[in-house]
Amino acid sequence: MTAEAERDFLRAAIELARGNVAGGGRPFGALVVKDGAVIATGVNEILATGDPTAHAEMGAIRAASRALGSPDLSGCAVYASGHPCPMCMAAMRMAGITAVSFAYSNEDAAPFGLSTAAIYAELALPLAQQRMRIRHVPVDDVAPPALYAEWRG
């Protein structure tokens, strides 16, 4: 991938974001690219759907998985208008995305209340130090086979 092609994909993500803003949405757009071709796009639909997970990257990942008929997006790259949040980064890793590029940083987003830097910082803390209560609670009275072993069959 050339630097100019990368910038072209990022410009396309920004144009998606601008279109979304024109339609009353938030300023985020994303592309999933494989072998130099756009296979899916997404825009932030949080305001339209009321779904806090309806980020541009998540929409593009879902559309790419449908287009490829697989949850495995190995060999794909994501181009996003803004710094992807931790949820989107985790989804990209779980899908096998191999590269991520973004045009606007969390620092660019901060004055507008759109930075996710604080979430990244909190997730780096041990579970006991995070604001959300997160606990492992084993359930010993569940009949065998254990859930994961049952799934493996």
C-alpha cells in the first residue's frame, strides 16, 4: 500500500464522516479494504439508532464480514476518520484485521468531547482499580459438562 493510497482511503473515510454529519450524525466514517479494494464502509449511527456500539468501524466490520461471508477479516485494513475507540480496536483484533490507519487523533477530538483517551487509560489499569466493577465469579454448582467443553463437543 502506497502512502498516497492510504491517504486516499483516509480521505474517503473523512467524506463518509462529513456526509454523516450532514445527515445529523456524528463525525465518524470507516472503510474496510482488502487487496486494495473497499469491501465495506460504515458511519457512526449512535444517534440514529440509540445503540452505543453503532460506531463507524463496527458497522464497517459487520458489513465486511457479510460481504466476505466470514468473521475472519485477515488481510483486511481499516481506514477511519478518527482514532478508533477500545471497543472498535478489540473488534478489529478479534476479526483478524491486520492494519488500522486513522486521520484524526484523540488529541484532535478532545476539544469536542470525542476523545476516547480516558477509556484507553482506564483499561490499562488492573481490574480492581477501574471504575466499573468487574469480577470473576465461578459457579461451582453447574452440572457437567462445563459450558466450553460442551461447545467443543
